[in-house]
Amino acid sequence: MSKSIEQAQFEHVLTAYDCQIDQTQVSPLGNGLINNTFLVSSPESKFVLQRINHHVFKQPKQVVSNADLINDHLQNKKEAQEYSLEPMWQLKDKDGKPSVKYKEHLWRAIQFIPNCYTIEEVDCANQAHMVAKAFGEFTSALSDFPATELSEIIKDFHNLEFRMSQLADAVSQDKCGRLKQCKDLVDLCFKQHRFIDEVATYVDNLPVQVTHNDTKINNLLFANSTKEPIAVIDLDTCMPGFIMHDFGDMVRTCCSNLAEDGTALHKMELRLDIFEGLANGYVESFSGKMTPIEKDSLVIGAQLLPFMIGVRFLTDFIDGDNYFHTQRETHNLDRAKNQINLYSLLKNSRSELEAIVANA
């Protein structure tokens, strides 16, 4: 069991899910930066157990509620043969409740799907096509779900104006004395006026959809038998949004040859074959339901998400690393430099990206 979580918490939560403590194994699962996630194995069952980070998700019960609403809708679509993937069900505790509270923490259990695996990075255009098609099918299946019924899990999560104001506040306070290490990068971010204005124009005109908001390849389960996606997982940040955000996050996490904290920026390359696979798979998945302005917005989203997450990493570095887990003092600064560099590569390749999307 995790040394960072006291034994009493595990015992309380596992008992609520009717597990025999002395016959249950708990092991860390995944490499997420926000929540604590574990695989629980007992003679009676195997499931995923997660402690929701209440510092990030201020209303954790809304996370659970949103996921239930989404899964109910996806199950109906699946029964109507309009959704080919598996919903990711949350399990009830022995009293029929969807979550368990222990002190200030909220825990939930999620079904474990056997005979499948996750992937950490895209390795070819065909795989990118599958990834984008799966995430696109997820959003397309929810296109007739009233997005306003979902809670806004993190207010202003993809609001670029808000993220820029957070950066400005962190810079003005410089409470950790770190600004001198990143002043040039801060100045570069604040000079992107034209792009920031362009994003605002799209935000004012795009239709609102139910979006996943964390479309990394490791948020898909792949079946051992087919090597194809079987389920979209990690619904924590599902809420009303724009499809340019989901597409942009796929580009951000798939189209660079470096990990997001890689420091050899002179070696960073934009993988246009991967971008083409993503664009083709994503547009295809909507089966004509993607509006013209949504399709046009995909290239904006491709630039927006690296820029915005770069701004967030930079803000967190200046502010003292309070949001993202870090493994070294300059970890968030390294991430920020990496993502802003990726944004610059995408910006410089915009005409090529637009041609790819237009032909998708």
C-alpha cells in the first residue's frame, strides 16, 4: 500500500467496498499527475480505486456525478449500436453509494476491464488515426447530450484569457523569486497578442460539446486481442467545452518527438504524419456531424493546447509548484519551455496543418 496514504484510509475505503483487508492487494496504477490511483485485487473482485485530488477538483462529487451521466448516455448509445467502445462504470459501495468519503478525501471505485493495456506514446500514423477516432467517437456519441447538464469541473480550465491572467498575477508577485530564471519565456508568452485574439474569436462562435479535456493516448484502453481501443478512460475533466481543445490535446501529446518534459529542444521535431493521422481519424469519427467552423478550429486547437499548458507550467513554476507533481526544482520550467517550443513549431507549420485538415 502507498506510504503516502495512511493505512486507516485504505482500510476504511476497502471495507466500504466489501473487501477483506487481509486478503486484498493494492498497488499503484498509472502515472497521472493529479489523482492517486490504485489497482485493488481480492478473491472477490478486481477494480480500480482512486482518491480524487480535492485541491484540484474542488467539488469531487461533481466528478463522480458527471461520469455517471456520461456513462449512462454512452450505454444507451452502445445498445442502439451507435457507440462501439465500452463505458467505464463507477462501482457502488456496499451501501449503494457512488463514492466513499474519508476525512477530507473522496474515493471512488471504477470497473477493471481485463485483457487490455495502455500505451504511453503514439508510434505511427495508423495508431494516431485509431486514437483520434476513439476520442472523436466518444464526443460524437455525446453530441446530443445536453452539455449544460454537466458540472463545470474546473472553472476556466481551457480559458486562455484566464490562464494569461494567472501568469500575470504570478509574475507580479514572484513570491518564490523564480522570475529571473524565466523572464524571456514570460515575455514571449505575453507577445502572442494576435493568436490570443484569434482564439477568443473562435470561442465566441464555436458550438459547445461534451469534451474529455485530457485526450492523451494513455487515457485509452487497448484490447489485447485486436490491439485497438476498447474504452475511453479518466473522465475526471469531462465537461462542456470545444472540440478544438480535445483535438489540440491529442496533437500536444502525440506530435512531438520529445516527452513533454524533454529538455533537448534543439532536437524537437513536429511529426506531420502523426498530425495527419489524428486529423483524418478525428474528422472521420464525427460522420459529418462536425460543423465547418469546428473543423477550421482544429488547427487553432493544435496550437492552443501546447501554448496554454505551457503557460500553466510556467505559472506553476513561478508560483512554487503547487499544482503539478514535480520531480526536480525546474521540472515545471522544463515542461513550459518544451510546450512553448512545440507551440512555435506548430505556429510556423500552420499552412501545412491547414492543408491536412482541409483534406481530412
